[in-house]
Amino acid sequence: MTASVHILNGSNLNMLGRREPQLYGTTTLSEIEESCRGLARELGIACEFRQTNHEGQLVDWIQEAFEKDAAIIINPAGFSFGSIPVIDALKLIRRPVIEVHLTNIHRRDKQYRHSLVSLVATGVICGLGPAGYRLALRSLRD
């Protein structure tokens, strides 16, 4: 079982609930965080939950997770499709890396279909909305 997880969120996810609600729904990132923290407590997993619009900040947090030997649940958002620095940082992680997307990226416009992060992720959950985060947490417990 994983003792610690960093749940990291990329660009524009701070706007959930207001940004394209027809696509991403009306649940806010704060609501997702609250749900994740509650489930992590139930599962006995220490949880860091963060969001950034800055690639370098995301890389720093991934490196921090590496130093703490933590698993990662990551919704890289726009960084999914072209961030080599994020991918290289994720290669450091010794614990599971679960990539989460609220939408089914495989049904989206062409530029959203091929996540480079998937190349280094242990597993990918997409298209299940906010429940994807909880499923990722449960998979770490198992």
C-alpha cells in the first residue's frame, strides 16, 4: 500500500466549475480536493493536493514527490500534450503514477487525444469526471 500521494493538477484546472461546464462539469477543484482528502484519510494515505498553471512549478512538485518516495495522481491538463520536462520528472517516480483526465481524451479533438504523460504513467483513468480521482486513490490502496 502507498503511504503518501501527491495529487497534482495542471493548467486551468483552478477554473473547473466555470470553464466549459458542458465539457468538464460544474464540480470545482476545491470540491475534488475535499473529496480526495476525505477518501485519503479513510484509506490511511497522506495526501498533498496542488494545482499550478506553471510547468516549472509542476516539475518541482514531481521532484518533491520523488524525494518523499510518494505516489502521484496527476491531471496534467494542457501539459499532457507537449511537456517533456514534466514527462522527464515523472520518470523519476518509483511509486505508481496514475494519470487522470475528467473527459475521455480519446473522444476529443485531435490535439487532445495523445497524452505524452501516458507514456510514463502506470495507469490512466479518463472520461469519468471527478470520480476518476477517487478511483485512482483506491487503486493505490489496492
